[in-house]
Amino acid sequence: QSFEGALQAKLPGVQVTTGSGIAGSGAVVRIRGVASISAGGDPLYVVDGIPITQDYFLQGNGGAMNNNPLASINPDDIESIDVLKDAAATAIYGSRGSNGVVIITTKRANKKGLQVSYTGSVSTSQPTALPDMLDSKQYVQLYQEAYENDGGTGQGVYWDGVTNTDWVALTTQTGIKQAHNVSVAKGGKDFSILGNVSYNKNESFLVGNSYDRTSMRLNADYAITPKLKASLSTSFSNGINNRVNTAWAGGLGAAMSTLLPIQSAYNPDGTLANSPVRDQSLRKWQTAENRFINGLTLNYKINDNFSALVKGSSDYMILLDDIYNPKELINTTHAGNANRYGTTVNNYNYYAQLNYSKEINTDNKFTAMIANEFQSSTTSSYNKNEDDRTAGFNVNSDSTNATYKKFTNADQQWAFLSYFTRLGYAYKNKMFFESTVRMDGSSKFGKNYRYGIFPAFSVGIRLSELAFMKDLTFINDMKLRGGWGKTGNQLIPNVYNAYTLFTPDPNNNAYDIGGAGNAIASGFDISQFGNSNGRWETNTSTNIGLDASLFNNKLDIAFDWYTRTTSDMLTQVPIPRSSGTGSIPFVNIGEVNNTGVDLNIT
């Protein structure tokens, strides 16, 4: 249901750890190991040139599951996935590529005429391994032995001789999964357009848990003039996650641990007893995500040597987390309690690039590029709670009601500004050189170290084109390559790292540093000390690789040796304060090194 799962065991140096298997859960992707303590370790995901929002903790991790920001991307839309791993390859993305880059290209109309296609699938979902639980007779026997060995006499535990509840069976199921995808493509002389509609319904192996996604996409390309071309990528997705408590939050974990087979799922009056079965039956928990990802690119060929590209994109997301607890579940006199946690993320990106290409002669080719990029993100959130409701908030009608959309929490904002250049040289299709220098600025750091400069370069020699290699006929292609580069990491929560923050003190105490009588403000407490000297976490990597195609292209080998050192690692430090514990948001400390080998034989 989520495309990152398709990368598992496909690429050397890329580790994909699947989640719990519940509907809507994500996978953890790490490229060449973990390089940070507290800063993010996830790669940058770029969809049709658009860096997307990918905060897994937008709504915390309620119910033992984080938000999966990639679940809204329909795998059927994807044409190809490319993974960039070393600093020389990711340098064009600057600091955001410090943990690698996953480039997703969606399908576009590439043939003339009209094409209509449909794909569909139906499958089942089951847990791969369940514990072999004791039945009531076995449990009573073992309990009695332990009871007597501990000095007990008589009957150690009461059992009616009839009740034999399989709690695991009551909380798990065989889920039905179905996916349907319809696309229409039309290609012409100066234009092409592709539209796609898909529906995906995933029931997990947990009773009551499912994820439904409806998505639409429109990709279009149009040659406005022979020199000016426009490309549009736009998509909308609606995901509804019907959730249940999982693991040790009171779901399957409780069924495997705290509940006993001698206990009945029902009370004597026929109502459900307190258990995960009761929780799954009575609690209504639904997370809805509406997401719009849009991008427009203009590409203008100035002359034979110069071309320009301008791109604007946005990623707009609305998340609604609704929980309804009826009175039977929370033992109240009123009808029930409804809770809504709403989050809106508006992320937009601007990009401009000027390219230069010159063939000095048939042996020498020179390329150059300068570019500027700006990205800004605003996250708004609100909480809504109501008692005495007979039902929860409606994910459709209530989401448009201004009463429920009133933002009650402070906005979280950050911005990102970059300038960069790249130079490339190729000699006789034998030797290649490329260098990149990028200056990144992030509002997450103070003015002292807001900007970082990150260089990178790479070289390549096509050994198969050298004279002494021509006689080795079993070698079809062989290339030796190497690279070195630095990238920065600013993937820390937007906690306004450089600023000292105050919170009201309910006891009206003045903050006192170290008990020295240095009161700062009566009625306020410092919740965070600003760190204006916080700076970029830096990754320095070296990569040496060999690519070979042998025996009439029947055997392909890709080998890489790499080493990566992360310095000035960002981490949080707790500090005592008068009404609890605050923190210096993020400080730079220590370093870590990753060294390894990637090998892919096909």
C-alpha cells in the first residue's frame, strides 16, 4: 500500500524495515546506516521534482503508530524510483539530501494517440507469525503447579471448567485487500496528458483496522513554442485510516499478555467485558488525510548553449484525527466523548536554474549550472473536545465548519534558502568530472550559523574505452568512479532553536538560575534556553565505485566502498527549571562514522 515497501531487499546499502503490518503504517528507510542521534535519518523524497512533506510525528504516535506521510502516494502512479546515496550524487539537493535522496517519477503519456488501461488486484492479509497460546486447561494446570511449588494449598485459580477464550483469534482476522486503477493517456504533436484514478482498500490482520485511499492524478506536457515547454503535475488523495489500539497500547499486545483464556469476553449480563475486543467494538477512531501535491515547470531554450528552468510547487495537507468514546466504554452518564486533533501543513517550493552547455570540439564537452531555491513550511494545529455526543465528529461535514477549524495552537514555521552551482567536464566519453558547491540557509538555526557551505566533486573513468582494455572482449562496459562531498542536516523539530522561550508559571514563581537569586520574570518560567550558536550537523563522505557489464551484458556488477563521518551532531540536553525540566533545544556534540561496502550482482 505504500511504495517504500517495494524497495525492500532491492538495493544495496538501502535498509527498509517494515512497520507492524497494520493498515496505513509506514516503513523505516535508512541509506547507508544511521548517521545521527537526534536529527532525522530519513532520506529526502522528491516526487516529480517536488520535495514533499514527510514529518512522521505530525500528530505524535498515538496508538503506537506514527503518521505515514508516504501512504497518500499511489504506487500505481510511479514510473520509476531512483536512490542517490553518496554525497557527490546528492549534492544538488544540498542539506536535505544528507541522508540520501529517493527520486520518484510518476507516469506520463509517452505515446501518440489514446491509451486506456485498467489494473486491479485482490489479496488477503494475515499475520506471519502468532504465538502458540495455552488453552484454559493447560493454563490452569501450569498455574496450579506453580502455586503448589510456591507453598500454596488447595485450588490456586478459579476456572468454571467451560470458558476457553482465544483472545488472539478474537482480535485478529484475515483481511481483504483490493486495488483498482484506471488511467487515460493522450499524446499529440505538441502536447501529452495522462489522467489517473485509483481506489485502494486495505484491511489489516487486526479486527476493525483498515486503510482506504482514493487518489487522482493529472500529468500534462505542452510545447507552448518550439523553445518554451511547460509541464504540470497535480494530484489529490484522500486516505481514511480506521484505527484500533495496537501492540502494547491495549490491542493485540494485551491479548497476548495480560488476558487469560479462563476469562470470558462477556459479562454475565451479556455485555462485553473490559478487553481489547470491547475496545475494538466500541471505540471509533478514524484518521483522515487530504493531500494536494502540485507542481508547474517552465523550460526555455535560450539558444544552443543556454537554457533556463523555473519551477513552483506546493504540498498542502489536512490531517484529522477523530476519536469517539461512547459512555459504555468510559463509564460516564453523558452520551459520549468526541475528540478531534486537526493539523494543516502548507509547504511550498520555488526553484530557478540557468544551464550552459558547450561542446568545444568532438572530444571536449563542458557544462555549467547556477540555481536558486526557496522553501517555506507552515504547520497549524487545533484540538477540539466535546462531551455528551452520540457520535464522533464527521470527517466530511465537520471539517468545513469554522468552529472546528479554529486553530488553538501556535503555528510552526520554517524556511529554507539555497544558492548553488555545478560544473561538469567530459573528455572523449572516457573521463568525467563534476563539482558542486551549495550554500544552504535554514531558519532553524540562529543568525551566527544560519548558513552552511557544502562542496562536493566526483570523477569517473570509463575503463572499457581505454586502448589496453579493447582486447578484453568479455567486458562490454566498465567504469571506475569516485567522489567526495559534504552535506548538512537540519532535520530537527521546529522548536525555534535560537530563541529563549517562556511559559506561564501557575505558582507565580520567578525563575531562579542555580538558586543564586537571579530571578528573571515573576509569573513566568523558562521552558527553553536559546542556542544562537547551534549549527549544521555535517556529513562528510567518500565513495569509490566500479560498474561493469560483462559477457554480452548478461552479468552486471556494481561495487561501492564508502565512508561517512557525521560531525557536530545535533542532540537535546535536559536542564532543570523551577517547575519541571526544560531543555536547551539542540546543541552540537560528538561525531559518528559509518564505513561499508555495497555490492549488487545481476
